[in-house]
Amino acid sequence: MLFRQMAADLRDQGYTVCPNALPETLVNSLMAHLADLNTVRFQRAGVGRQEDHTLNKRVRTDAISWICDDFPAGSDWLSWTGELQRALNEQLLLGLFSFESHFAHYRPGDFYRRHVDAFRGGANRRLSLVVYLNPDWQLAEGGELLLYTSASPDEMFRILPCLGTVVLFLSEEFPHEVLPATRDRYSIAGWFRVNSSTAERVDPPT
């Protein structure tokens, strides 16, 4: 039912916001892994990919740790997103080919300025996925995701990073930004991609 509703929202408006949508057992395993994750495993996040990758503190100041299936919570997470990918392909015929994701840690005061995850026609990220891992988050603590729904800066959703909330949107269509918070803020950011392999280059890049 959840995946069907997410697909319907994507079809109708290009995005979906689902509070308390991540299964409780998966939330608990991801939270337990985060508690054990050494801060050394997090690296300063950059902008761009491969040879275009740069660090720019004026754009973003968060740190990330990529997720693989080499630990139980990661394997469970990738299994859940795999089910979501199959459901979206069946219902929307999106041709989603692969998925990548990382934990994101925003310290108090960290931010990510307004940006898009994929430029129109120039990348293979089709859908962006965000999941929040912050228990008992309060409005006064900030840290909202601003999802701009038109060219107007006044037309947006403010999404609190509350535990278990799932956000999914078309990567090329919706600029978004992360506001500073007053406490540590954790999330998972991920992207469903289409296959852009050519005779000269295999996608996704390694």
C-alpha cells in the first residue's frame, strides 16, 4: 500500500512525503548501526562527481558515509529500497536500473544550499530519496528540508527531519536545500538511477 501511494503521488505531483513510513525494525537497525559508526567513517561531502568532484563549504558542510551491503542494517536497507525500485518500475515504467545511498551527518549549524540532484537531460539520477533518523525532533531545532515546488521561492514544502519520514521526488524537477539545525541531524540520501552505459563507459561508475 505504501509503495502504491508513493507511485501515485509521483505520477500526480512528482514528489511524495510519507511520515513514519520506514518499517520500525529497519529504523531500529539503522539507528543501532549509526550509534556504532565511528565518526572516522564519515567524510566531508563534496559537490559533483568523479573528476568534477570538489569540496565547497559555501554550498554544503555535511559529512557522509556510503552504504553497502557489508553490514546487516545496510543489507536490510538495500533490500527495502530494492523492493521500492521494483514497485515503482512496475507501476510507473521508470526504467530504474540501480541505487546508491549514503548516511549524512549535519552537525549543529551545517547546511546544504539550494541545488538540484540532476540537471535536466544531463544525468542519470531519476529519483531522489531521503529518509530521516532523528528521534523526537522539534520544530524549534530547525534542520528542515525545503522542497521547492515551483520557480517561486515562496512555493515550497518544509519537511522536518523526523524519525522514519520518507521523501521521494524527481531529481531533475525539484530544487531543495537543508537548513541549519541546533542539534546533530542524521539522514540517508539516495538516488535511483537509469542506465546510461555506452560502448565506452559502463554505468554506474565505480
